[in-house]
Amino acid sequence: MSAIHKTKDNSAKMILGEPELFVEFLQGFIPVDIFKNISPSDIEDVTDRFVSLLSEQKDGDTVKRINLKDGSPLFVIAIVEHESKVNFRASYKMLLYYALILNEYEKEINKDTKITHTKDFKYPPILPIVFYDGEAEWTSETNFLHKTEMGDIFHKYIPKFEYELVSLRDYSFADLAEFGNILSLFMMIDKVRTAEGLRELGNLPKDQMEKLSNMNIPPHLKELLLKVTTALLQKINVPQEEIDVIVEKIDERGVSEMLALEDYDVQETRRQARAEVEAMLKFTAKSLLDRGNTLMDIADIIGISECKVTELLQEPA
């Protein structure tokens, strides 16, 4: 497998972009029974229809249309917030998405007949979600009514919708592991922010570790797992060449190798890498010397100083 290099996408966006994981997200975090009966094939990503119309959109915004079993549509707005600074304009941004979605929906269903002009017509439901994976507490108001001046006086005339907040900081690694699905694994990876977080991940109870390690992950989700792990390692400033090695091991050996990252020590890994390079240079220098090359020749061939060549050749075998 070729190495997966730096990605500009945040982990949460990649996770929610997969229909299977989006279904598990709704079923696990949103307390609405109707989601128990949806499947990945019911989900249509319609983000591109709206983000270009909204000047405030971010890379983490996503809009899904869910075609329910009875044929009726349901829209989900999922805004990913992963900055350390809380977005206090989230409810206003949701209001903008609401207007765009309903406007586009009207255009779509009114092509053949002005059905929205009839008495019995009803607009489709829209579920607004903020998924927050930052470290600070989310203190932004979730109800647009409470973001409006004199809301107590004019509450009758102000939109009262409230977005659902899913804050990853409210869930421990053990809490996420309890979900027992593929999404829980991805969420735990997204939750890691430091090398200490890796060690905390590795302290899960043995039965949870075994369950996660034995998960059967489809190939396309395994590829996503490698990308999300790459993003994690970049986040904790692991050099790309080391990331490539780690990702290759996970690709070959599976989830158990990823969960073993709690034992990953950046300094030790770098020390081992330096030792391997040193051993290779020493072997090459000795071979060239045995063939009659001078110290100057050897230094020129392998691209190091004569002093370094001398130092290598003087080291004990």
C-alpha cells in the first residue's frame, strides 16, 4: 500500500461523510426512534447544493437528505466544530441553512404543480446538529430564540428551533467503546489530542479492547481508518516518515496495531530510526574501505564528512 500523506480534512468530516458511519452516528447520539429504521442507502449527501450559497460555510459543514421508508424526506444539517474557540453564531448559521434547504425543496417539488400552495402541504423536518470535538466546554446557546434581543417579549414571532449538540468531550474512551460499533472506534481516534491521549486509549478494559480489535471492517472503511489515524498522528506532530511506517503496520495487521499506539514513543522511534541509519552507513563505509577506497572517496560516495567516516569506522562492531 502506498503511504497516505497529509490530509487537509478534519477527522470528523471524513467520518460523517461515510453513510454507514453517519447512520451509526444518528442511531447512537440522536434520541429519535425513527433513525432505528434507516440504512446507508437511504442517505443522500446534498451538501454541494447549499455550501456554495452560504458565505459562512466551513469545510466541516454537511447536509444530508434521508429518504424515509414511507417516501417522505428528512434533512439533517451537521456542522462540525473542532476549533478551540466556541462558535457563538452556530444557531444563526443553522437558521441560514434552514432557509436555503426549504427554498430549494420548494423549487424541487413545485416543478410540476404548485403543491406548496395547497392547504394540506407541510414542509419536511430538518434536524440541525453541531458535532463538537474541541477541548473547551461548548457554551454557545443552542436555541435561536435565546440569541435574540427581547426574546421574552417577542418570543411569539421568533424562530424557536434548537440544534442538537453532540460534544465529544462529554464522552470518555470507555463511554465510546460501549457503543460497540465501528463508529465508536473512529470517535475514539478523533478524541485523541496528545500522546497522553493515546495512552489513555490503550488503558481500555481488556474485553473492550478485544471487541474493537476483532471488528470486521469493510475495505472502504479500513481505508478511512488509515486516513483518520494519519490525521491523528499529524495532530500530535509525528513526522510524516514515521506516520507512513505506522500506517503500513495498521494496514497489514489491523485494528489491534492501531490500538497498540498507546505504546508509541516518538523519541524512542526516532532513536531507533537514527540507529538504523547509522548502522547502514557504517556497513557501507567499511565495505568501501575493504575495496581500497580512501576516506575522502568514502565521504564523497555516501555524502558525509571524512570525520564522520573515521568515527563510523572506529566504532566497535
